[in-house]
Amino acid sequence: MSRIDIKSEREFFREIFDKIVKGKYAIPVFQRDFVWKPTQIIDFFDSIWRGYPIGSIILWQPDLEMPVKDILTDKIGEIEKPEYFVLDGRQRLTAFFGCVYDSSYKDSRFDLYFNLDNETFAYNRNDKHNYIKVSDAYDTFIMLNIMQDFASDPTKEKAKSYVDRAKKLNAILQGYVVGEIYINNCSLREAEKVFSRINSEGTKISKSDMLQAITYNRNGVLLSEEIKNIQISLEPYGFRTLAQEDILNCFYKFIDKNFYDAKLEDLEVMDFASVIPNIKECIVKSVRFLHDKCYVLSLAILPYIKQLIALTWFFRLYSDPTSSQVYELQKWFMYTTYAKVFQNGSLTNVRKIYRRFEEYLLGRSQTAIDYNYLEPFDFSFKFSLRNASSDFLLIALLRNYMRCVENSSILEYVGVYTPVNPKSPEWQIVLLSKADKSNLMSYFMTEVEVPDDDLKRYVLNNKMLNSVKNLDFSGFEYERKRLLYTLIDSLLEEYDLQVEYPIA
């Protein structure tokens, strides 16, 4: 392999502007969309105005062709091989390009103005007299007309200072120089490594974006769009925010690889066009199973992503599971959550768990794991999501709530309400409708006894409410812990999971 060539230069922003217009510099398809907010654009131009450093642009000389994105709209265009792809600095380039480029179709975020009185950038202009559009300030010919208007109108106060500041802004925008780092003679994967080291605090190229860039010519599939479609399909189950990398880890089994032992390169052989519909179906079935059968109404409640990945393996082999298989999967999920089997994330432990699960998938075992006696539930932990003990408690609470209402299919996980101690598990009350929180607040404040049926879904009773009203918080915790133990025992008994209690 030849030595990677990295060199640094400095270039006027206006020259970079011209190269983008001419297609010499392009935004590769794996770059994230333009996401800057108006406040970030204002801060960016304020830095330019004041001469603050804004960082370097990293450019990569491509060794392959790929689709490019329009720098302003993010629309995916033709397959191209420009002189350089923008590897880092896309947000800054788009902000500058969008605000200085005069076009009727550009986003309102680029409709930026400069206040000639206080020398600040803004969007809202109460008085047009003392504002100049940034795109007008950039265009020298338009600027000449504007300055002539100021200078020829003696009735305008501060005309000379306006002219001076407008000229200064034009000179800064036309003469601003930015550093550029050119990466030549290297593959995309090598460029990503260089980029991650140079820009260690920035956004790295995601695995799916790299894979998309490497395989697009052969597959003709925009992997990021396919993964986005999978995420959208998970929205009804509260899993829309499932990370791209976690979705990608579900892909490996479709080439008979285990994600924990495989490398990104292994997926390069995959025919995405033919296999993605099947992958999507398996992921959706797995998430629906967690949602409908295990009370995981949101990704926030899922204890371990590894549980979801294992389920996709199952649904790849069994698209229409039997009732006994569904029961075994439920039991496996409850056990692995309660016993925190994935808490030790070492490869040795993960391999052991997955190999045992595969024995069940292949029909070599009647169970998906060896079910040992469980220790009694311990309430001494601090409550937080993505903690297995917290998640199991929430699952028990959700199961109770859903069994207390007639139409549980319309319920949606909203969060938890903690009237006193947000870190104490005894104080967690699940919310499955927008009205729950206001109902609970009124229950804790009213002096009238609340009907038991209204409190049952929240695992509360009037004795607990009175304890809180009398500031007897330990009394509340004692009574609620007693009911929570009953809920947890009921859930474990449903799946024949045994708890070994100490001999008194």
C-alpha cells in the first residue's frame, strides 16, 4: 500500500465557493444532512466577522465514484467523482454557501442579515433601513449600488458609518481564508481513520455510511435511506430512535456471521437490494414481539440491545413461531433481564450466551438458556433507564397498568412520575397517557378518597396517598414496596422463573 499523502493549504472561502459551483468539490452521499440551527449559523458568521478561527476543511481525493448531495437541499444527485469530497466541514461550508448565495429556492435558515448599527447578524429585521442582506454584502457589484445609495442620501443618519461597515463586511467575506487539509492516495476506510484522528472531537463517519459508500456501485442501494426506512417502520412501537449501528449489527447473521466476531468488511459481500426487505421484516417482528409480548413499549425500556439482536436471529429462522416458542422467548427475555446476564459485556460472556441461544434455534436444546434460581429482587439500586433492574421494574409496572385497562393497544409510554424521590425505585409510577400525570398530581393533593379502581393501575392505594400528604415518606415506601414485590413475583411465576429466598 502506498503512503497516504496529507497536505495542508489555505484558501479563500470565495475560491471554495467557486469550486463547489463547478463541481470540483462535492458533498458525498455518506455525509449527514445539514443540521445547523439558525443560532449556529449566526454564531458562525459572527466568528468570521470577528476573525475567530472556525477550523479547517478536510478534503478527500476519492478512489471511487458515488452519488453526491446538493450542498443546500441535501437531495441526492448523480454518481460523480469530483476532485475532492468534503470529509469534514460540511456544516460550515453549507452555512457560508447558503447565506452568500442569492437564490429564491434556498432554506429560510440562509436568509441572514447584518445589522449595520450594532454589527450583529440576525434574521428578524424590524427596521430594514439599518440591515443589509449577507448575500448582498458578499456580491461586490450589489454592494457598490448599496453604498452609493447610502452616500447619496444625506437624510440618512449614520450614512458614512453604514458605508464603512458594509465595505468591511464585503472585504471580510471576500477575503476570508480557511485552512484545508487534503487527504490523497488513500481508500475511504483509510480516509475515515485519518479523519477520526484529526477530528477526534468531531462526528465520525458512521459504519453504515462507510458501507454505503463502498458498496453503492455494486448494490445500487442507499443504505442510509434503507436504515432510515427501518427506523420509521419502528415508530409505532416506540423504537424509532434505534441507532443505525445497532440495526447494522442485525445484518451480520444474514451472511452467517456473529456481529461480535465480524468486521465491517464482511458485509461488503452482501446483496443489499435482495436481503434488506427480509432484514427489515425480522427487525420489525422482533420489536413488535418486545412491544406486544414483553411490555417493552419504548426503546428506552429495553435493557440490552443484544436481546433485540438475538430475537432477529430467531425471526430469521422462524417467521411464524408457535405458541410454545413465543412463551420460551418471553421467558428468555424476562430471565436475561432480571438476572442481568448481559451486564458483563465481555466477548467471552456474550459468546457463551449467544451460543446457548443458537442451540435452541437449531433445535439442539428445549430452552434458550439454562434457567437457574434467581436471587430476590433488590430495591437498593438507583433508578435509571437502561439499567436492567430499573427496566424489569418498569416492565412489571407496565404489565400491571395494561391489565387494568380495557383497551391497552392505544397506550403509549410517556415516562415516569416520581412525586418525591426520582432515584428511588419505590417512587416510580409509569405514565401511559397524557392525562396520567395530572391525575396523579390531583390524587396526591386532594383530601377526598380516590376510588381503588383509579389507583390500581398505578400500584397505589389511599393508604399510600395519605402517607405522602402526612409527609410519612417511609410509610409510603414500605407499603408500595410490598405491592411491587407482589407484582414482580406474579410476573416471574407467569414464566415459571424460580426465586431462591434465604432460609429465615
